[in-house]
Amino acid sequence: MAFRWVVLLLIILIIEIYAFQAVKTFTKVRWVQLTYIVISFAAVAFVFYGFSKFDRGVGQTQMFMMTIGVMLLVLVPKLLITFIMLLEDILRLLLGTKNYFANYGNDTFLPERRKFVSQVALGIAAVPFLSLIYGMTIGKYNYKVLRQTLFFDDLPDAFDGFKITQISDIHSGSFDNPEKISYAVDLINEQESDLLLFTGDIVNTHATEMHPWIDTFKKIKNYEFGKYSILGNHDYGEYVDWKKDDAAKNKNFEDIKDLHRQIDFKLMLNENTKIKKGNDEIALVGVENWGVKFKKVGDLNKASENLNKDDFKILMSHDPSHWDAEVKDHPKNFHLTLSGHTHGFQFGIEIPGIIKWSPVEYVYKQWAGLYENVGKYIYVNRGFGFHAYPGRVGIMPEITVIELKKGKNVV
């Protein structure tokens, strides 16, 4: 353990030295350099203090999220500076070696650092620094309503034009702005949909995290065809140390399930129900969490009991890895799967029709938006809330409106 701390401190020292070299080359003003040193020291000290106070028995707190945020503000820009300055050092070393032997050792071995390189390094580092600040102040509550129209040949006639509002990953324990959450609920209510579906993670860990927000989420209007929900991985209390107190863990789990009742959602636990409209019906299926990288509590076969292949089915499954692993080739034929979980990593670049990228795509094949396989679809919601990093950069919180249409499959 002590060795790991030494290595960590050594890495931080190297990063700080290189970052300061960029500042020192950029400006010779002493008070600017001293201010930079004081702020850097204070930020690093805050991060170490924050992590030292983390309690596995409590889990994520506002203090812990702020620690993550400050760490990223310190680490990401300075890593970029270090990379650029290190490349310059390699070039300086090569040029110095060449000049030394060409001039028989008469010249200074290493050329001086170039101010231009430091300017470039600081300019590049400013982009993630300002982006992370934006994400922590504005981005995390910059809700977007995203609309998607899906066509199915076998959609029952009465459901042609049927609209579903999907939200996912509330993570109520992360919220810190009641006004913004009320605004988001109003935004949900403005959508003229027939059905509301919530695809899991109502809390980070503890049921009590949702208590300040129950009255706010109860303001979500009643939908003609109901409000349904499922559990996500965070709803099982697996990310804290319960100190072998199984009774407390089990009570927390029961309390989390009861939260759905308190906000007027029908929680589906490996079960299905029929949504009837006119003389037609579709099946809504809700499974508990099933993830390749998490315990597999969801039971797709149990959830789809008494359904046949020809029934039009909408599946709620929190983790999109379930789709490739079990859902898309399942003999019961699930037409549309709605998931969440990834949050789009809360960081990425999305320009419609041009680029869609996030580091999470190297972990999850389906990570944000719509995906199709032989006429079957999965839609991965980018999440309503946020977790760990208290912000969003490039991947905004999402309210999804999906319209079902009768007709030829198109993407």
C-alpha cells in the first residue's frame, strides 16, 4: 500500500513539474507563477483530503463527487500539458545530441524550451479545463428532448402513432438543484405521450437519497396507459460496504423498491403486462438488472411467460449489454428494447450526422441512441442524472420520446 502511494505521488510530481514548466516558459511574471503554485497545491491537497474521507459504508456523497470533479479538473489538462512538453523534451534531447556531436561539445547540450510550445500546450489544456467546468455548472442540467420514430410491419393498428416517453438513471443522490429538477419534470410533462417508462437507477445506493425528491417526481403527470419502471444496478446497494449487515441491506432494497410506488410508478420485477388500446394490445416486459459486468438478476424467460413470438413486445432492461447477450436472438422476438446505464460516460462528442464518440463505446457496443439488428431495435437513453463526475460534457441528460409507426422497418 505504501509503495502505491509513493508511485502515485511520484507521478503527480512529474505531472506538476511539467505543467509548471509550461507556465514558467509562458510567463516570467512572478506573482502569476506563485498563484499557479498555490492553486495547484490547494487542488491536490483537496483531492487527497476528499479521498481520505471516503467511507465505503456510506458510498458516494456530494463531497466525493466534488473530489472527482476537482481531480479531473487538475489531472486531465495537466496530462495533456505533460504529454506535449514531454514530446518537446524528446525533440530537445535529439537536437541536443546532434548539435553536441556536430560541434564537438562546444554548444549547450539542450536547446531552451520554446515559448510557442508552452502556449500550444496551455491552449490545448484550456479546452478540457473549461469543458469540465461547463459540465459541472451547466451541462449536468442541460436537458435535451430527443425524438425517434420507429416503424414496424407487425405493429397492431391501434398503436400506429403511439408515443412513449423514456427516462433513465435518475441517480437522485447526486442532485443539488431543486429548481433544475423541477424544470426537467415540467419538460417531461410537456411531451404529449401515451406511456412513461423509467429504465432504472433511481438512486446511487440508499433509498433515503430519493426522499427529498419524491414530491417533485410525483408531479409527473398521469399517462393514459400508465407509468412503469424497472431496477438498475445501483438499486441493489452493491456499491457500499454493509459491514455484513444483511438486514440493513435488505431493508434498503425493499425501501428502494417502494420508492417507485411513492412516485406512482408501477415497478416491474421480471414480469409483463398487456397495454390495451381499442381492440389491440402490446406487451410490456420489465426485467430486473441483467448485465455482462454485473450480477444477472434479470430473468427474461420468467418475464415473458405466457407471451408468444407474435405478440408485439417492448422490453425494459437497464443494461444494454443484455441485448447482445440474450435479447436480440431470443425466440420470443422482442421488437424494441429500452435501456440506459451507460450515461454515455457523461463525456463525449455528439454532432448529429457527423460524429458520435465517447470512451464508453470501447466497453459497450450499444451505448447511446438507437441500434438495429434484423428489424429489432434497442434504444439506449443517455440518462437523466449523473454519477461520480458531477457534470456532463458533450453528452447531455436526456428525455426520450419514441413514436411507434405501422410500416416498413427503417432506421
